[in-house]
Amino acid sequence: MMRFNDTNLSQMKPGEPVRIVDIGGGHGIRQKLNLRGISEGSIVRVISTNGLVTIEVDRNVLSIGRGMAQKIRVTRM
């Protein structure tokens, strides 16, 4: 279910903390993200959205492709 202030991860501005509310796609994408510490309910901070989307999750910095980031629904904190 999409709430009013939900958007996808690739549309966030650098420095914004967000909570992941939904991950679209199949089992494969969920598994890849889960192995990197990204799951529904996780709080992440956006570092950069130029090219790859770079985020910080649990004090780890990682980059994911824009297509994958577009499947991650987030809400601002």
C-alpha cells in the first residue's frame, strides 16, 4: 500500500534518512538486498543519487543500480 509521502529510493536527496516500506520485484532482488542489510523496516541514509544510488545502512556504505533503487519504496523520517 502506498502512502502519501512514499516515494522510491532513487528520488531522494542526499543526506535524507528514510525508512524502507516495501521492496518491489521478485525473490531474487529481495534476496540480493537482504544480503546487503536492506529489508523492509530498515533505516538508510542517502549519500548520492548521481549514477548509482549510494546509501548508508548500519554504518556500511553501498551502491546499488538505479533500476534496483526504483523498486525500493521509502518514506521520509
